[in-house]
Amino acid sequence: MKKLIKGILSQEIINNFYHLPKAVLANVVYGSPTRGLKVIGVTGTDGKTTTVNMIYQILKAAGKKVSMASTINAVIGGKSMDTGFHITSPSPFSIQKLARQSVDNEDEYLVLEVTSHAIDQYRFWGIKFDVGVITNITHEHLDYHKTFDNYVSTKFKLLKNVKFAIINSDLNTNVLRSWDKCVNHRLITFGFSKGDFNQKELQLKLKVPGDYNIENALASLAVAFILNIDKDIAKKTLENFQGITGRMEEIKNNKGIKIFIDFAHTPNGLEQALKALRSSRGPKDQQTTSGRLIAVIGAEGDRDVEKRAMMGEIAQRLSNFVVVTAVDPRGQLDAINKQIAAGAQKAGAAPDRNFFVIADREKAFDFAINQLAKRGDTVGIFGKGHETSMNLDGKKEIPWSDKEAVVSCLDNKYG
């Protein structure tokens, strides 16, 4: 039914005559609760969830009353809750309800993850953001936004009425031009090599791997600065940050290999994650990859088609072996795998030598871990991360956990 409606009506009409009235009603029902809160919004292609959690931890360590909601978790009044599986940002009713609970808890701050779909569909309508953060903007969601320019302009809508805007200084020139078109507020920049908050000057030593996580931390430090949080508290909190479920999460084992599960499902996210696993320094300053790197990847059905070949090329270029498997194919698995393979071939994929297609996700894990990997190797499993369900046929969700599937493969082999 949803596909039929979308086929008849434009997204703009659906947004204006369905999503907007729904958001207005949610504000009425819950009394526009964010008026009494200082709200920090975080958007971007990658790194949103981690950055939200970092900002929350900093404010909590500083003794502030704070709640947060990301796409995988929420903490309201000190009570943790699951925000559900396979969602972007919650519905406007869920968002306003969380905000009301935060106000009832007498919080001073609320930290929210904000997706481009949610911005376009008015899910955060009525929420006044004091601080807006853009972690990065790279290729994603063009199935919905149609063009990259549309995607960029949607992201920047978060910054229109904020008091402080925080953006990645490494955004490309065309993206940065959008800044002048939509905001006139105080700008603070961050970046690995340049910006008001940069790694060269601050020399953060994180327990979570990857330059991209350093960028997430720098964005969080910029927020702390704006909110007058003690810089030593902020820095110490970030350097003790343990990461979150499904984000470069290591699965310990006795096989002598390193296994990581990660949500990376965009070309940029996959590239940054693979580079992190390739680097000589990993979690807790230990060497990450001493041997070969095996990447288990896939792509979603009914989502951005263009990114599939891009991800295949990236995985093949940065890994020794690539195993392609299901990631919510929604009945389109064969077509998806062919598109990924086409990209991988550009980077030298040799079928059945360094490139493999195994449709069943758990069998793909078993092959990568128990047949391909040898002592000293690293296996990176991407695309699902924290998610607790998978859509194979486009009709229903089935229970799924990457972590449980990995543990099952290890248990079956080693007892």
C-alpha cells in the first residue's frame, strides 16, 4: 500500500499533507515540550549515533541532567530503552513523547540524532535546536532524495535556526557552499587535520578505533566548548569512551583472529571502517591487523542503488578477501550482488579466489571465520551492526543478530 501511494503521489505532497499534520498533532498532544530544554541535534551521513552518545556521556560526566535519543538507543531520565529495529529517526509522536519524558525528569539538555528522512518528513517539526552538528555528508539515500544536492540541502536544514552550528571542515567545497545559503549563526568547525577543533592540536587518544571516531569526538568536544563544559572532563570522557553496540564491536574468540561487527552501510562508512582495521593502531592501542583483512559486505534492497558498486570497489580495494552476502535484500538479492560484484571487478576481484558470493548470511560468516581466516587475520562484518531483524523477501522482518550469528559460528567450530 505504501509503495502504491508513493507511486501516485509525490514525496512533497506526502510530506506536506501527511507528515506535517502528524507532526503538528504530536506537538499539540505533548505540549511542545522542548521549549524548556537546550536541544542538541546531530546529523550527517555517518557517525551520528556515536556522536550523540559521546555528547551525552560528556554532559553526564559534567553532572548535567541530560537525556538522549539515537536510532539505536535512548536514555531518558537515566533509564535506557531500545528505540526499535530498522528505524531511522522515530515518529514525531515518539520524539515528542521522549522530549516530554525528558522535561518531566527536569533535564536541562536533550541530545537527538536527526536523519535526513526525518528532516524532510517533518518528524522534528516544533523542536527548537540550540546546537546543530553535521558530522559529514557523503553519498547515501539518493533513492529518496534523488540528487546529492537535495540530500545536502536537507541536511543543512537542521542548522537554519540554531544558535551554534558545528560542521566538519573536511566537507567538500560544493557542500560548504550550502552553508552560506541557509544559516547565519555562529560557526565552529572540526576536522582530523584542520578546523577549530582538530586532532593535530588536541591529540586525542581514544579506545575506539578509526580516524572517523576521532572526528566524532572532535565534534563532541566542540559541543562541550559551546556549553561551557570543562575541557578536561570532556577530553577524559571521550578517551574513556568504550563505543556502542554494533559499532566496530570486537567479538573475542580463541581462534587467534580478530572479528569486528560494524553498521557501516554507506560507501564512506565502509571505507573508513576498513581503513581503521588496516591501520597499525586499534582499540586500546593494540595492533589491529597483523595479517589479512576479510570483509563481509552487502547492501539493502529498495535503497540507494548507486552505492552498491561503490561499496564493492571499496571493499575489494582495501581488503584481501571480500565475501558478499545478504543485508536486508528485500527480495532483490541476486541483483544487488551482481551490482556489488561489478564494482569489485574494477578493483581486481577474482571470483572464488579473493571474491566470494554466499547468499545466506550465517553461512557467509562461517566461511569467512572458519575457512578463510587464519591466525593473525581480521574479519570485518558490515551492514547490520546493532540491528535485531533482517528483511529477506520484502514482506516481513525475521529475528537476526550479527553478534549471535558470529558466536554460533565460533561455538559450532570450537565447542
